Amino acid sequence: MDWGIQNRLSRLIQPDGHALFLPIDHGYFQGPTSRLEHPGKTIAPLLPYADALFVTRGVLRACVDPAEPTPIILRVSGGTSVVGGDLSNEGLTTSMEDAVRLNVSAVGLSIFVGHEYERQSLLNLGKLVDKGISYGMPVMAVTAVGKELERREARYLGLACRIAAELGAQVVKTYYCAKDFDKVVAGCPVPVVMAGGPQTETELEVFEFVYDGIQKGAIGVNLGRNIWKHDCPVAMIKAIRAIIHDSINPNQAQDIFETVKNEK
């Protein structure tokens, strides 16, 4: 792996081999979704606890202080919206030159395995990896599932993750699944970070799936709504960070959450 790619990855993946990425890129297809109406205000108290911010170039330029030291993963795919056509019909929306101009640490895009535009999204990934190699830029592939919740099972996620790695992604973001998630991770030869898991009703359920995923080989998370959409986002990110970087269990994370929440 080229020195530049390794150097950028070292900004994202911490010396303990783990990472907490905070995505706020939802607006690229959802618009001003709840609690991200003012992205800069939402993320300000959270950035000290995030290892990287996953964001579009528009929000990065408009809402993130250039002096902010948190590394950036730049969302570079899009082209459809929730009121438009098939969300899987994405293209590349941002050039590698602009990513370098913004001094980001990685770029990310979605792939849609099993969807109508599967081929297009996978070719997008291949082209992006080629550009990334030319510029020393890591690529994170996001295995998108959307509303088709039945696809969030190990066989499908394992297929999508392996394809992403085979096409050259240096990091893969995928959903957590309770059954056989270890097989998903084992079948992917590059680091895996978890997106959301099953529908949760309590903080403890979030802590449990994050903990379980780490135990099964994920290096960390790329969690957004479970953090910034929560009524106590700082308490959530502190507790999740402790699971990832301090190896605490879900009950201990709950204690941290309660402590920080009560401090507020």
C-alpha cells in the first residue's frame, strides 16, 4: 500500500486499531433531516470525541471550521433523492482533485449490491479506487441497503463487503447483524466499520450491538443517527467511544451515559 494511503488511514484508524466515524452526510439525499437542519451546530459538541467526520463537500465548506483537527472522510457519490428515482442510481459527484484540495483523509461512496444499478455502483467504486491510488487517497465503500431490511443478514452483507474489498476499497462500512457477523468480518480482508444495526429502543441496545460487533472483528463504527439524533448526543458518543477505545462492556457504557447525561 502506498505511503500516502497508509498515512491518511493512520489519521482515521487510531493506534489501538479502532475508530469512531461520525457521519452527517444524510442530507445529500434526504435534505435537512431532523436534527441536521444546522449541521455545524449539531456536530460542534461531538467532534472532540470523533476520530473522523463523514461529510459532503458542501457542508464541509459551509459548516466546518477549517481549523478543526478532526479528519474528514468525504462523501463523493450521489445523484438521486428521496423524492426522485431509485436511490441506487448514483454517480460520482465530487472529483478526486477537489478531495485533495480539501485535504481530506479518505473518500467514501455507496455500492448497491443486488439492486438495479449494482453494476453502475460497482464500476463507480473501481474508478474511484483507481483515482485514489493515483492521488494516495483511501476509499471507504458503504454497503447500502436502505429500506430492504431483510438484506441486513450475514450472507448478503458478507457478499457486499467482500466485493467492495475485491474492487479495492481500503475500508468497508456495513450494517451490523446479530447472527454470524463474525463471518461477515472474516470474509472481508480490509477493515470493517459498522453502520446502524437492528431497530433499537434503548441506549443499552445500541451499546450491546456496538460491543458485539467489536468482539466479532469490526474495528469500530460509522454511526450518525444513534448519536446526533439522540436527546443526549454527547453522552451517547462518549459511551460508544469508550466501548471502542477502552474495551468496556455495555453495562459500563450505560453507566458512562447516565453519568454524562446527569451532568447536563
